[in-house]
Amino acid sequence: MLADVQENVDVLIVGGGPVGLLLAAELVLAGVQPVVLEQLPERSTAYRANALIGQVVRFLDHRGLYRSLGGRGDRPQPAAAFLFGALPLKLSGIAENPLYGLQIPQERLESSLEQWARDLGVDVRRGHRLRELHQDDTAVTVQVQGPDGGYQVRARYLVGCDGARSEVRHGIGVPFSGSTDPSVVSRAAHVTVPGSSIDTATATIVLPDGDRIGMYAWHRTERGAYVVVPHGPGVSMVSVIEWDGPPATDDIPVSIGEVRASLHRVLGRDLPLAAPATAGPHLLRRRYAANARVADQYRRDRVFLAGDAAHVHPAVGAPGLNLGLQDAANLGWKLAAQVHGWAPSGLLDSYQAERRPAAERVTMQTRAQLALMAPGSAVTALRQVVAELLDNPVVTGQLADLLAGSDVRYRMHPGTPHALTGRFAPDLALRIGSRDTRLAELLRPGRPLLVDLTGVGGLAELTEPWRDRIAFVTGHAPAPPADALLVRPDGYVAWARGPDGDDDLLAAVETWFGDPRGHRPPAGAPPPPPDGGTDPD
């Protein structure tokens, strides 16, 4: 690309990781062609996340991606058990378990999302780095360095999905408020453990002194916490967290010996570890475990932040991709509405109003989990109390909602909302004409959807002026939780009809999908709330 080339695009995405790629695909589904800039010339093979946990698993099912990403069965199934602060969380007794999981390495997730985005026609540019950005009243102008030289792009909107050290966030001067505790250090590595020491029947490792330690889950000692997970033939993943251990420094590269020494300090005895003999890439990482920050603003004029560019938190419980990918799902259709000219007033501001409180919830619960894993007799006593509370299914269900991200309810419109309004839509089994289907399958195109389950009619005529924006189906469901549902593209219920809620469908439609005659909402139509857009239950 020549240095003097200048382009004009509707949406420029900086960062081609999972969040940026999902956002790009969502924009295409909504009729907008974005450009993605990724500074890495090739996809990273570094070991990062290894699973998706929470509501995002169901959202990926909405887009028809669950099976292609390695999901088992025809639809997501909730996990039977999980952990909270290295304490067992038994979920089988919960009536409506919200904690879904999907085992997939982040490298494969990123590869699959990139292929999906490219198949949709997204322009993904690898080896292109943002150098600087400036914005005015009509656009954002960025200078880009590509493999063939520099060039300029002028975009109506820009989204920074470029990670925790976001150049976009720095470029627009948004503070990243929070704290980092350098005394809490996490070290992790792929290693080989002597084969004779692994007892697969009991899921334990036999130490040289004859004692055993558990595998697969986090375990806490009075000196720290650790987890050992078999990762493949001859390879295991070891992760250790220490409080007030030897200080970490970037000046000295992390080594297998350092990880082994850390595990020795936490266990109080040695477990022989060695570098894997198989071809890599292999995990070898050191970082601050107690790092929690949230951007003060998710939007500054025409520039938005999503994913790790907007929030970082302790990694316990693996909530990062659940949080970041739902940022993308929330923002994509709203940006597209603005580009198309029909977005109601306040729609873009609702992105921060809804997603920033969700990040604060994740930051809170991951810090709480890390605190429960810390050494000390006082923490041991606290863990005993929490363990007793976890025997109560009500408590367990509340924590499952917190971990899944389903405890946050968006404020949709004035009035008395139905119990489903503001929540992620249930996956209803539906009969549409002579065809059996699911609500998740009807949401594949990424359009707003109005589902009439009354069989009476009338809703189609009422919302006909919005038919270019809202898809409509009528059908039947066994024991439906509502008579009708209006579902946003991100999977959240914007309105539902039932005996315990209001019947003002038009207020909800106008709030989220604007005036059918143009981009300006009717006089008096309530905009989405600029602040406090979520309510934790």
C-alpha cells in the first residue's frame, strides 16, 4: 500500500483479536463494512485462555458458531460444577443453571472468528499498526504504518480492541483506573511431570515423598495457590500464585526453574518439573495476578474501547472473553444503527451505561476470588464460612449468575418491565408453522427479532413501519415465559408481554430502534439511560 493513500471507512477497528474480530462480524451482519488493523503480521500462537465461560457461549450459539468451535451436542449445556475462589461450586442442584462452558484454546477461537469474519467480507489487515489518531466533529483521522509504508484512514467511528496496553486508550487520554499489587505474582508454564507420578485413576500426582496433590482444579495452601492440568501427551500446565514471594522483574526472563521454585514454596516440597520435549509453542509466563482496572470512559466522542482495552482483572474463573466478547456484541449493532442513520438519541451512550457496570462486577468478583485464595489463618477461617454457605443452593445459584454475567440486568425502557426484560433471552423451543426450531436459531442473522407467541395477531401490524429493522415471527412454545418477546441483536430482551409487565411495545421499539421515518426519535420518546444502565440483582 502506498504511503500517500487516504481512505474513508465507516468503522475502523484497531486490534484483530477475538473481540475485534467478533465486532467486525457483527457490523457486517448489520450491513456495515469495517476495516480491522492488526499490528501482528501473523496470528499469535502464544498460550492464553483455554475456555469460554458464561453467557457468551450462548451468544455464539445465536450466531451458529457453537458447533464449529468444538461444542458438544446441538446446543450449549451448563456445567455441572465449577470453582469460586478455589472452593467447589456444585451446580447440578440449581433449577436454571446459567454457567455454560466451551473448551477451546484462544488460538483456535481467534482463528475461527477470523475465518468467519473474512468469509463475511471483513478487510482484516495484518502487519498494520496505528501510529496516531485525531478526531474532529465528523470523523477520526488515523495514521497507519503498513508493510508497504504509511497511509491515512478517515473513519466515522473507531473502536480500540487493542488490549490492556491499548494505544487507542492512551491516544484519547482515557484514564485506566484501578490498582496493581506487585506483591501477588502468578507464574505459569507448560512442563513435563514424571509419568510415574501421575495417577489418572485418582486425578492426583504422587510427590517424591509419597504425598499426593490434586489435579485439574485450583488448590490453596498456607503459602499460596496452584493448579496442575494435563495439557496433552507428556505435557501439563502448572500455574502458581504467590503472595509476598520473591519480587518479579521484567529484567529477568521467566524460566521453568523459576516456576518449579515457586511451586516448591507453595507446596512446601518439590515436584520435579522439566521443559516439554514436544514442539511448542509452550506457555511460560510471569505476571501480576492482582491487576484490576476499568477505563473511566468507554467512549470519547467518536472513539470507543472494548475488551481488555476497557478492562483488566484477575484471571481466576476465566471471565475475560465472556466480558470482552459481549462488549463487541453490545456495540456492533448500535454502531451500525448510527452509521445507517436511524439510531435513536442516546443509543451509542448506552454502550458504556450497560457494559461498564458489567466490567465492574467482573472486577469485583475476581478480586474476591483472589482474596479467598490468599494465605493466612484469617482467610482460612473465611473460607470455612464461605464453604458452608455454598451448601445452600440459593447462594450457589447467585454465585453462578455472578460468574456467568447473568446477574446484570439492563434497563430497557420506562414502565413496569416483565421479569425477562433486560435479561439474556431464554433459548425457547418454538413451533413456527410446521417447523420446530429454537429461538437461538432465529437469531442467526443478527437482527432484532419480535416473537409473537399469542397466536392472536396484531403485533405484526403494530410494528410494520420498523420491518426494515426488526424481523417478525409468530409461533408457539410449550409453557412460554411470556406471550411475546422483542430481542435485541445482542440477545437481550428489550420488551416482553405478560401479566406482570407493561404492554407498551412501541415505547420499547422507539427507545432502541428509533423513528421509522428517519433517525430522529418521536418527541418525548425516552432515550436509553446515559448512566447506570445495569442493575445487579
